[in-house]
Amino acid sequence: MPETKKKLAFFGKEIDVADVPIKKATEFFNEYELEDGSVLKVKCVATSMLRVEGQFAPDGRPIYIVYTSPAVNVLRATLSPVKH
């Protein structure tokens, strides 16, 4: 799928961006053990990549706005639902 050009409201202005499709992704979970004994796996999943048109970082690299969504997997929980 090709890039889609659009305008995005950003800090009170409209900027030109290109919605660049994700061709391939490699995502890893981070594992956290909490003080209550629970263990969670968490990763940040990129859902959209927007390249800001005509703007570059001081080193010349293009600037991207990345939309993400968290993915959480509870491996072990110390709390359970209370049955009434």
C-alpha cells in the first residue's frame, strides 16, 4: 500500500504528513514482576507511522510521529475475583 498524504492538527497548527504503511515489524515483550507477586508481559505496538513532510532533525534524519497501543499479558496474578 502506498503512502497517503494528509494534514494533521499538531500543537494548534496543521502540518503536512505522509502516513507510511508498516511493511514489517519485530516486537518484543518486556516482563515485569511486581511487588505483589504478579508477573506481566508488556509491549508497545506501533499502529501508525506519520512522517512529517519537509521537517528534519538537526542530523538530517526525517521526523516521524508514531501512534502506539499497549499490549499487556498477565502471566501470573496474585489477586483473584471475589465471589459473592
